[in-house]
Amino acid sequence: MPLAITLVVIGGLIASAETALTRISRVRAEEFVREGRRGAPRLQAIVTDPPRYLNLLLLLRLSCELVATVIVTLLSIDHLGDQGWAYVTAAVIMILVSYVIVGVSPRTLGRQHAEPIALAGAPVVYGLTRIFGPLPKLLILLGNALTPGKGFREGPFTSEAELRDLVDLAEERRVIEPDEREMIHSVFELGDTLVREVMVPRTDMVFIERTKTLSQALSLALRSGFSRIPVVGENEDDVIGIAYLKDIIRRVHEAGQDGGGERVDSIMRTATYVPESKPIDQLLREMQARQIHLAIVIDEYGGTAGLVTIEDVLEEIVGEITDEYDQEAPRVEPMPDGGLRVTARMPVDELGELFDTEIEVDDVETVGGLLAHALGRVPIAGSQAEVAGLRLTAESLAGRRNRISTVVVRRVEPAPPDVVPAAAEQD
């Protein structure tokens, strides 16, 4: 039993040293060397090539835990006999001991006192690596040989989680700001984020038919606020190109105010298509290489699922992008003519309460969604529709995606009664 206890304690010390070493940056190690701290040169050597040392610590920690487990099992068999309870008892004891003494306590100490533990443990770890150095490399080579596909030359143990811990440590030490930490974590998550999670869904897309004229396309671009508009053929699943506002303005300027009646498909550019399951880090690299800012997202059936812009990807890193025109509007604002200006995100039920009317529309929750449902398309500034005796008028755009932010709601005046014919009056 004393040997098993000793091995568990050694495993805990190794776990504490491993945690502490992963929380020390190269910059901090260099500062220790300049300050002449004891153990700093060895610590600098470890943080310069961490896989070589951390892989050995992992091997030694696992060895201590497994040998201690074998010893406790043998002792349980001696006291309880060769029966199932002996194995269950040994397993329960080692699970609890390993979790507390090797898993929780030493790692907590390693995080709380990373610098002194790292400086104290660095010479020991460095010396052990000089002795057992080739052994972890041989085991990694064996593991890579047995693993399908291409393995990791330095082993898979220095993971992204450790890099995240270093970023968190940098924030704790005020080397970086909290928003910088969030941005770095967002970069890590790019590879795990798919296009479908950041795209503008099809229901929010603004299209233009290929048969429309350039003057109509210019009017749509000015009203919607978009500088790139998908051009469709037979239906919204048939996106055949992208109309650019710069191209439209140039051609209209050359041909005259009405664009000479020229159709929009004469100036559209080729559209780029991407699957909705594509990771956005790959998409960002492709957009940079091909110098494009917008791509059409295709679902698994070949239909249009939405569109994605390079700004959508960048927002995953830096957060929501707004400009000087994006100002918070009042939730409800009375109009001189008795109407109300409300935010597009106002719930439909609340709008009904304001006008003392019942609005029954399925699968619609907001005023903006109610207007889009009534129109059958994405509303732009100036779009109007009548629902439940109310006239809804889309008024302003907001945000980089130019979505409707406010809607003016007025009661629909009842039509005047028909004039009663003279014959009827005599009756």
C-alpha cells in the first residue's frame, strides 16, 4: 500500500507540473531568465519545445496511475479473496483517489500557482526528459503506425485546449484585453462553424429577375441598400448571377437615365456557389484567393439555401459590424396622423394590443415577419401591405444586412358607403 500511495502522489505532482508548464508563455519564461530566477533556463527550454516534455509527463503520469491500480487490486484480492467484490472495491478506490489526488487537486494548484510550480518542476522535468527522451517518441511512432490515416509527429497531446488556456492566462495577466481574448477564441471556432450557421437565409434575401431593366435594378439597389443583388431565372432556386451596383451605375450613366431599356442579365457577373456544410475558415480562404465578397449557399438538394458574404465570416471573429447609420429607434413612436412607428422586432400580439385588433397569422412572431408574410417577399423601404385592417409600411433599413428596422402602422380607413340610387330613396 505505501508504494501505491507514493505512486499516486507522484502522479499528482506530475499532473500539477504539467498544468503549470502549459500556462507559462515563452515571453514569461524569458522574463524569468532576465530576472535570474532559479530554474528559469530549464523552463525556457521546456516552453520552447513543449511537446517533447509534455508527452513524457503524460507517459509517466499514466504509468504511475496504472501501476498503483494494479497494486491496489492485488491488495484487495489478498483481503477479500479472488472474487468480484475485490475488483469492484479496487476500481472504486482508484477512481476516487485518481480523480481527487491526480485529477482535481494538483491541477487546481497548477493553475493557481503556475509560476512557482513551473520553476520548481522545470529542472526535474528537464532531467527526466534527458533520461527517457527517446521513449515517448518511439511510442508516438508506434501509435501513428497503428492509427488509420496520417498521425502527428509530435503526438496529439498538445491540443487546442492548451492554447485556449494560454489565451485565458494572457487575459488574466492583462497581456491582452477581454475583447481580444474573445476574438482569438472566435478564430479557434472558425473551423467548427459551418456556412449554414452564418449565412443570410433565403427568406431574407433580395432577388431580381433577369428580365428586369437596369433602371429597375438601380431602384431596387437604392431602396434595399444592397450593392450586390442575386439575379434569378425561373425561380429563386435558379440563381444565374450577381448584379453589382457599380456595374449598374456605370452602364446607366453611359446609356442614359433609363439605361436604354437594357436588361439586368446583360451586366451580371458569374455567381459563386458553396455548400451549406462548408467550414467557414475554408470559405474565407477561398474568398480571399478568388477575390469575391459574396457566394450563393446551396443545400443538399441543389436549391438556394441563402447567401454568405465575407462580412458574415468576419463578424464571427470581430462581432456585429455596424456603422454610423445604425441607431437604436424608439420601440413605439406616435405619428401626427394617428399612426404608430414601431420596431420591426415588435411581437405581433403587442401590435394587436396597441390597435385593439386581433391579428391571426400562423408562423409569424414579429411585425417585420408579418409584413414579409403579407408581401410574399423580403420587404424593402417603401413596401406596403394590409393585414387585419392595418396598413403596414416598411420605413427604414438598419444594420449591415439592411434589414427593415421600423414599420409605420396605420388603420385602414373604411371605404365610403355607396350612393343610394334615387329610386331606392323614393321607396
